[in-house]
Amino acid sequence: MKTKQLLIAIGVITAMLLAGCSPMYRVGALRTESHSVKLGNARSVHVDIELGAGNLELTGGAEKLLEADFNYNVDRLKPEVKYTNGTLDVRQPDVSGWPNLIGISDFRNEWGLRLYDAVPMDLRVNMGAGTSVLKLAGLSLTGLEVSLGAGIYTVDLSGDWARDLDVTIKTGAANTSLRLPKNVGVRVTVDDGPNLIEASGLTQDGNVYTNAAYGVSAVTMQVHMEPGIGQINLDVEEATAAAD
């Protein structure tokens, strides 16, 4: 019952954000654009992704630093892609002012982003509202910070990791699924908040969750979650595969 009530609350908050008075922008024809960015001579990169409202799918596996596909039907949502001196910015214009979309219920803003696996990467993802699937296994992450507003999100950190990694995940009114590796030691700390937590394949000690490899494996992943209201699902990849 509590889970259902929380999901309803998330839906209501998201709907309130997506509805309102008169819109500032109009829906037009659906536009599809593709962008790619070469790595150049950079030996490490900082990647900053900011999407005010929409759908984001982020994965590795690109042959270049970035290979991206964008679909949008509001002209003002045309994405901006900039790369300078090892810093890649992919952002929705006026991302801090996503209420500009208030009153537009049928807008589309869909990003499919693929990043290069081999370069050391400090990654920051900031979403205002919507849905996202972040499949980050294989990337050479040196740091990860994820900020998510109202919506439904999956952050997939399963797989093998070559180096220690510190992760920060902040959420608003969200249903968040965090998938974790089996063979890499993981420690997840969840700040107190009005949320429900379901953990599979993890040992709980208060607000701290660890997997069987924690304290044993050579590589350690430290995850700090700062949740708002909503549901948090923590799954170790072996438990997820068994459930499927």
C-alpha cells in the first residue's frame, strides 16, 4: 500500500510540473539530429549532461567521445553540444528554467547518448524531470554525480570496474532503480527521507547496504544516495539476473 501511495505521489508531482498555465513555447514537427565529437588529444575528460525534461538513455560503446541522437518537437529544445579542452557539455538550453515547458503536455525531448569507454571520465548527469536509463558499465569513470528530479530512473553500475569509484545520486520525487556489481565491493549509504527501500543481494546495517564483495575485492564502489520522496530499488546484478 505504501509503495502504491508513493508511486501515485510521484505521478501527481510530475503531472503538476508538466501541466499548468499558458505555455511559452509551441509543439512543432518532430526533428531528429545526430552529433558526434572526437576525443582529440585529451587523456581524460569531464562530461556534463543537463536535460531539463524528457527521456535520456546513456550508454558506453561509442567509437568517438560522443555519438548522440536527439528527437525533439519544440524548437527551443534544440540541444547544445560543446567540447573544449577535455570538457564535453551536452545540455538543453535554459535547463535551469524547465518550467518554460509548463502547459505543453505533448512535447518530445529524447536523447540517446553513447560515450567512449577507454578514456578516464568524470561524469555529471543532471535531469529535471522525465525518465532515464543510465547504463554505465564499461565506462572508465573516475567520478560520478547524478541529480534526478521527478520521474522514473535506472542507474546501472553492474559489471566489472578497474578502479575505485565514488558515486553521488540525488533524487527528487522519483522511482529509482540502482543496479550494482557482484564482484566489485559496494557500499551504499542512503540518507533518511520519506522513501521506501527494497534491497536484493545486499546486507543492511542501518542506512548502509553492502554486497558480499565489500571489504574483499581489490576495487571498491562507494555510493551516497540523497533521496527525496519515492521508491528506491537496490539490486546486485546476480539477484537481478535470477529475478529475470
